[in-house]
Amino acid sequence: MKRRSGKAKTVRVSGSSGRRVANKWIKTKVLQTDGWLGSHIPETKRLTMDNLYDMLRKYGMVYVKPTFGSLGRGVMKTDRKVSTRRGRERVRYSYQLKETKRTFPDYESFYSSLMRHTDGASYLAQKGVRMLKHKGRVFDVRLVVQRAPQGGWEATGSVGRVAHPRKIVTNGSQGGTIYPTTYLLKNFVSPARTYRLMERMDELGLRTVKRLKRTYPGLVEIGLDLAIDRNMKPWILEVNTTPDPCPFAVLSDKSMLRRIIRYGKAYGKTYRLNCMKARRGL
């Protein structure tokens, strides 16, 4: 595994017609108006003491993330574990932020500690998806959908992002490792099923951008972060309306990157390819 070296590269194109939608809660609510898309979104609520408690009792694992933010910053994984010792039930709560994990014997002290990391900002609680793993590390898929130069929408690329071995997020900026999507899926499904799964993810991306476009007419591109569970169901974790093409620059095959830049140029987009922290898996 080699760390990408060299100076940050900028692809400059004059002007910009994109529209940035930063509020993750609003984007989630918009997408949930489409029943099929809603069935691919993990239960998401505003972070409150009661909401997180109820979700941890229901799911055991919940991700807590800023309503506004990017690059995996501020994301925490929370867990509720129940064990029995000498006939008595014992409950432990824990959370992990970056490389640090803390465990507590009661919910109140756990929540109080967790909230100190939010700095009073708005946060969301999202059902934890038990994602597929590559060599013991969870991974997700970044899918980019863009307005096509000839009109309409097109899924222009996807990459697999494997989390840093000691972290819970997959972002390249957090030390994640980038692989071709099909390479990561080959250990779980046949080539034929991989093709169908890739088609399903593309369909999710196209339907997502069309639904958001109705609310945000200025939209020209999105990046979907998709988790795949053990039943091979893709889940929409997040939608970014200003997706960073950096992961595609890390791949040895630059065909998807060239297509993303070409499509972006057609609607006047400038991309900064600062890929100093992401690692190339192959």
C-alpha cells in the first residue's frame, strides 16, 4: 500500500453552476418522500438524549454525525452491549471518535461524555449498518452522479473506500484506502450478482439526484456514500452535493476521473484534487 505523494493538483474550469446543500437532515427528509429511496435510508433522527437511548436499545449500534460537515469529521460510532454475569444483566455503553474508544457503565455518563465532543452543534443519530469488511476493515462505496453534457443524468463512477484500521470512517482524508468497487465485492458475490448490485446502486444514485433536483433546481452533481450490509443490500448513508473526485484520482485507472472532470467542465465546475492522505489499495 503506497501513500500518494506530490503536490495537490487543481483542474481549473471557469465558473460554477452547482448548488451546495449542506444540511444532512433536510436532504434525508426530502429523500424519504420517495418510498423506494426511503427503504434504503437507515432510520435517522435528530440527536437527543431520548432518541439515542431508544435507537441504541433497538439497534445496538448507532452512528452520530454532525448535521453540517464533511470528510468524516466529528462522526462517532456508539454501541450498547448487554452481557449476563452470575445471573445478572449488565449493560455497557461506548463510543468511538477517531482512534479513541470510551466505555461507560451507565447511559447518563456515556451521553454526557459524548455531548462534549459536539460543541453544541446540531447532530444526527443514524441506525448503524453492519457493513461488509475487507481484511477486517469496514468499507463503503462512493458513487458519483452528474448531469450529462448531452442532457439527463449519468452515474459516472464508483470507488470502494476501506476504513483506516483504527478508525470508523472510510474517508480518504481520514486515512482510508481506495479500491475499485468490483475488487471489494468479488469475495462476497459472483460476477453476475456484482453486476446487478452495481446496477442497483446506479439506480439509487439516479433516483436520488432526480428527487433532490425537484427541490434544489441548481443541482448538477451528487456523491452518494453507500453501505452494503451482509444481505448485499445497499444503504444510503449520506448524499454530498459537492462530491470530491479525489478517490478517483488515487485509482491506477484514471478513466472514471477523466469522465467526471469532462462532465464537470460541461457545467462549469472546478475540482481540486488534493489526495495527499488517501491510500491506493491496488
